[in-house]
Amino acid sequence: MRVHGAEPRPGDAEAIRGLYRATMEGWNAGSGEAFAAPFAEESDFIAFDGSHFRGRDEIARFHDPLFKTHLRGTRLVGDVTDIHFVSPDVAVLHAHGGTIMRGKSRPAPERDSLQTMVAVRRDDRWELVAFQNTRLRPIGKNFLGTMLWLVTDWLWKWCLPKERPEVSAERPDAAPSNARPLAHG
């Protein structure tokens, strides 16, 4: 694990790494509450499919039914690969993870992901305030993989909601005209 940036206190890197391990342990126990425990009460969680959950309670409520149905018996494996201390109390971490499907003994390569997280120290305790999960789907590695990516991307247009925020091609940094403000609280 690479640790860089601002000088951490002794034990900080392992404490932060422990947050990621705790999410995996919660998943492997099939508990939404245990999975969400390392997250701050006010946090943002972006799932691999782009779903956005706000707060520990929402993360737990969403995952708990999945652990009883579609994800029952699955296990997460992975580890933190990089911790960048932006300041002594803020760290950005990256991890590589995979999912072992029910009845299998090895991770399914099609479920490999990279995660980006932000951890913050509050009251001498580290917690996750942001999580972004991205499935590994590299485009351009080979012809078949690129074609699969392009065709499935094209097919998604029939599954997406008809009303959604538009991104301006003229000012990509500007907020979309029909964007809803994010709720914070």
C-alpha cells in the first residue's frame, strides 16, 4: 500500500485501511448496517451503476434487502492500494475489489472494481465521507471488449429516464439548466 502526502499520525494509515476492511466484513456478514457503519452520518456513496445514496442510514437501508436476496452469500475481497493524505485529517484512498459470487471460490472478473474514498478524522475517529465505485471496463484494450462497450452503451439509451439533467456542450463546467440542487441535510 502506497502512503503519501501530508504526514499522517502513527496508525492513521492502518485505521483508514480498516474502514475499507470493515465495509467488506459488513458485506460478507450480509448486514446493511455493518456495511454502512464506517461511513459518516452525512456521506455520499456512488454505486458502480451510478446510484447515489446520501448518508449512512440510506446506504444501510438500500443494501440490507439486497443482502437477503440478490447478494445473499456473495463475498467481497480487496484491499486499499493507495492513501493520499491531503491534510493530517483528510485522506483520499483507492482500493481494488472483487466479488465472489454465491457458490464460487474465486472473484468474478466481470465484477472487479476500483473504489475511490474520502476519509475524514472527526473527534479523533476516522470515517468515510465519500465513496465512488467504478467497474473495470477499459475501452480500447481489444476489439471485442471495445465493441461490447460501444454496443451496450448504445443500448442503454432505452433504459435511461426520459427526464434527466443535460450537460452543456458549450460550458461543460456550468451547472445544467434543469439540474436539481443537492440536498445536504
